[in-house]
Amino acid sequence: MKFNKKLLQGTLIKRYKRFFVDIKYKNKTITAHCPNSGSMMGLLNKGNNVWFSESDNPKRKLKYTLEIVVVNNKPVGINTHLSNKIVLESLKNKKIENLTRFTNIKSEVKFSDNTRFDFLISNNKEKCFLEVKNVTLLRQDNIAEFPDAITSRGTKHLKELIKAKRKGYESYMLYLIQRDDCNFFKIANDIDEEYKNTFDEALNNGVKMLCYDCKLNNEEIIINNQINYEQ
């Protein structure tokens, strides 16, 4: 997934009110939108280099959007709104090995009165719901984790994938790790025990889990390697 324009580089000052960040850029302080509702644990140290996009839309309240935070010289994609775009491009280009058999792709498909899944993918024989979660957390060397905060919404999605499986759909959860310095993925049980319990329940009920990392730079983010997960 290519950015519309090459990203700009600055230095993180602070994040506040969840969706705002101040960035030092060309000896000035600018305010950018922070498109991530999680805790962003481990990413928010003052002085971290950041990459951000600039919008030409005059109707936007904030001209800039934070896209990538650099931690220990490694870029980490924080824009959760891009996850589905990255996955959609990967589905179309057959980059997700387990899902190449599906030829039809629909986005934001209603499953129940209270639930829409990110994708419904299908072929002549199967229909599959696919939900995507963006992953940024790394607390131990080479191990990505999710979630970085309690996520009742994430737990709900796992429960709904279980229901979909029981109704005859294939059900997948894809954890998109927007960084390339991890060899393993696991659920952060100490952060959200209920999510971990529901994750295990989903596995036991036939929901399939996929984890992929990404290659990132200031021009594009592309899906990279499949990552093993620890149960």
C-alpha cells in the first residue's frame, strides 16, 4: 500500500487526548491526528522520530496524520485505519497464502445486527469472514503482542467469529503486525485476560488465526512474512 505522498519526518513531543500528537517539524510544533485508540505502549517516548502524512483536503481540521513511529531504529505503523487497506491489497495480490483460494472479496460486510466483519471472502464452495487487528506492541525481543489495552470490542469480534463458524462459514482472525522485528506473536494475557480466554475458545471452535508482519518505509507499507503464534 503506497502513501499518496512521501511521508514527512519529525520528532515526537507528546500524545494527548488520545487522538492528538504534537510533533517538532522544521523548528516548529505542529499538531497531527493520531489514528490509534490503543495505549501505544512502548511507542510514545519523547524524542522518537516519527513519519507523518500531509493532507491537501481543506476541510480537514488537522492537516497532518501520524503514520509511523521509529523505535530503536525500527519503524512501527500505528495507523489502524490502514490495516484493512494493506490486507485488501494483499488479498487481491494473493500474498496471504492461506487465503489464496478465495476469489471474491467484499469489505465491511454485515454479519448480525451488531457486527460487521472487515471482509467476506468467497469462492464457489466456501464463504469466509475475515477480521483484521493491527499490532504494534513489543515488550520482549522478537515477540509481538496483542492487545496493548483491554479491548471489549476485540473480544466481541472473536465471539462473533465463533458464531459465524457455527453457522457454516470459515472464520479467520488476521493479526497484522505493522513492524518487521518480530519472529513470534502472542496474546498479552496480563493486559486482557478475557481476550486471551476468548482467543483460546475461538481456536477450540475452529476459528483460524493468521499473523503477518510488514515492511515499512516513508513511501509504502506492504505485508511481508507469516509469523508463528504462541498459544
